[in-house]
Amino acid sequence: MLQTTKRSDSPVSIIGAGIAGAWQALLFAQAGHSVTLHERGDAAMTDATSHWAGGMLAPWCEAEVAEPIISRLGQRSLDIWRRELPDTPFNGSLVVAHPRERNDFERFARMTDGHRRLDATALAEIEPSLEGRFRDALFFPAEGHVEPRRVLPKLHERIVAAGGTIKFGSDVAAADLANLHPKGIVIDCRGLGARDEQPELRGVKGEMILIETSEVQLARPVRLIHPRWPLYVIPREADLFMLGATSIEAEDTGVSVRSALELLGAAYAVHPAFGEARIVEFGSGLRPAYPDNLPRIGVRGGKISVNGLYRHGFLLAPALAELTLSYVERGQIDNEVMQCA
């Protein structure tokens, strides 16, 4: 176990400035630690998994397929998002389906809680663009969403404001940092980059398409029930919408024709006006996952690894950072998440 030390005696070096590393850096800096966040890429973070994320903050929806720990940590994360970034949109999320997917829709309703059923009239009241499109919907009022490419720079700004240092273009090894600061703590948040030490990690591809139209207005993400995977239409600023998110056991970074057709078809199925939208961008990211698809905080000596966030990076990162901080400062262990050697 790490020795509990005075904050001034335990500089914290974090590797990886994506969503996991950014939240670690922010909470440790706010707690008074001397924090340096190392990122091998540049400030644009275009090579990070976070660049291609959906930014869904939907712990109740995820209960349909995820383990209970995802909902537990996710709900705690929502409290932290609200506390640290109070302008985060918490407009809820919607789940809809066409008649042919009715059985799957009802199954989704049974497998989740935290929602209420809206009839067509109530749906049109909160999302006028969907008037007449669906006979009912599930509304999860406590859920939210963020725009990853906008919120990550905000987190970086908050880290610096809290006294932390961010070094872009810093491709460092944990061993080198440990030698540089023998009394310090190293937190490895490299995602798939950590496979040199954790070969059990794998990449799961998530594809997305960014489209632009002023013909549809949505205040919240819409999840369309699909026979193979959940498909989302997520509103972003400036008339943009993200279409996602496939989950494919592959480690290439292209977007397949099949996926593109399904994503675009899903948007059209939500509203025909999306058929006239302009395609702005295709892309995909590789999400780091362990064999059980669950997150893990590993502790070995003076090094901590935070990894395996899978599809839930933006949802889980704040709660995982809080757990790491609690362990370092008070020795608290969450047995569902933490592994100590």
C-alpha cells in the first residue's frame, strides 16, 4: 500500500491528458498536491480516444447492458460533473424505437430505471422536432452529456487554475518519473499505450459521424433501439450532431461502409431532415478495455494505473479520480475497482 504522506512531500505525476488523466490531475491539484500532467501529444489532443468520444453521461441507460458498478460509479460521477463544471447540460436523454423493435424497447424499459414513459404528446413537448415521429419514449431526466472536444480543454484550464502543470509533447515513462521523484506518485492513464505493462488490454473500436443541419433541433441525446448496438444522435453546438456509437472488436481506426450506412440510417430514422444534413467528419477511436470490460485502478508500489474505461470514459473518469485520491490520502480501497499488489 502507498504510504500516506504530507501533500507537499508527494508530488503527483500523471501520464495521459485524456479524460481519465485530466480528472485525476484536477482532483489531485484541487486537493493541494503538486501535480504535473504529461501528454505525449499536443494540446489539440486529436490522437486521444477522448477526441472521438460521444460524451454521454447516462448511467441509468447503461444499466441495460453494463454491470451494476458502471451505474454506481456513473451516478457518483454525475455529482462531480455538476460540482466542478456546473454548466454541464443535464437535460436528460431519450430512448425511442420504431414498431419493429418494440420488443427490444420494452426489454430496455424493464432492464433500466430512473426513467418515465412519455406518450407522443409529451415527447413533442420536450423535443418539438420529434413530433409525430414516435408513439412514445423513455425519458431519463437526470442524465446529461458533454461535448468532448470542448470540455477537455476546459478541464485542462481548471487543472492549471488549481495549480497543476500540463506538459504537452512529453513522452515519459513511469520508471523515469519514479526515479526523478522517489517520494512521488505516478498515475498511469495512457489507455492502450499501457499495453507495454498490461498486455491484457485490448482496443474496442467506436465509430462516429459528425453531421450539420439547422433543420433539426434537439436538446438532449436520442438513443434509437437497434438490433446490434445502441445508436445515438447527440446534439452539439453550431447545428452539429454526432452519430454513434458502434462497438466493434477491431483495432483499426477506419469507418466501415456498413457502419456508416447504419449510423446515417439511424439519423434518418430519427428524423428525415437528417437526410439533407451535411457530413462534416468520419472517425473512430479505440477504447481501452480489459477482458471483463470493467474499469480498474491498479496499485503497485508508488505507481497507480487507471485504465479499462471501455465505452464509459466520460461517465466514469470523475468517480475513478475520486477513488484514487481517497486511496492516496486516506488509504480507502474500493474492492470492486482497486487491485493492490
